[in-house]
Amino acid sequence: MTDPVTYQSATARHALPNLFAGQAQKEFTVNEALALIDALLHPVIEGEADTPPTSPENGECWLVGAGATGAWIGRDGRIACRQAGTWLFAAPVTGMTVLDLQSLQLMRFDGDWRRAVRPPRACGRSGRRRGGANGDRRTDRGPRRGWRHSARMTDPLRP
């Protein structure tokens, strides 16, 4: 028989609140955990800001910038999520990736938030023919092949 598992007051990765036997008003703990799960499941932020927006809508998430003010004081680098008229804050964990809607870029947390570096734009000709004989619109003569994963492909978010 296995030993019983002893839980802390919050989960290890995202600090979601745990329930305890005999706990009064369990719905508050469960609702807070569900709100954080809702914000962190597929994280999308409106942008990065040092001050909270003046009239945020429920469901909006923001990345708290350095030198935060107002309701965000002391929450630098966290994700602020508006839920039920109040702000919930989630501390980032290594490897967390969010989509920034303001810049349409991915950001990854690895001790600090970093944006993906866009590859330089290609210039010049690609060396492929634009058309074949007899009006063939295919650009190559070989058999059609799907995309293949290459070990040389790199992650744009990798340092």
C-alpha cells in the first residue's frame, strides 16, 4: 500500500490553491484555482504595462512591467489577469510562453521575459524556377514532397 499524499496549501508549479478536508467556503478556493487555470491554459496578454488599464474587462491579461504602480505594485514580471472585477497574479515559470497581442509576438520566460527574434527578410532570387514547360505551374521537377522536419531548424525563442 502506498503512503498517503500530503498536499501543501498551493500547487508547486503555478501556486493554485488546494482544498482541505473540512474547509469552509470551498467555492472560493475552487473558483480562484479555476480563474488561474483559465488564464494560464493558453496564455495571451494584451501587452506589457507598468500601470493597470483604467477600465479593464474580465478575462484580460497583461504582463506587469518593471516599476509597476497602482494595484500592480510589487508584481513586476507577473501576469495580471482580470477576473470577477479584481486582479489575480500568476508568477511565470521557466519555459512559459505567452502571445503578446500588442506586438503579435511570442514571449518566453527563462528568468526574464524574452521576445522571439524575427529572422531577417530574404532578399534576391530563391533559385527556383517560376514555371515549367507547357505552362506547368509547378516550381520543381521532382516528385511532390511534404514538409520534412530538419534537425537544422532552430527555435526562434532559443537564446
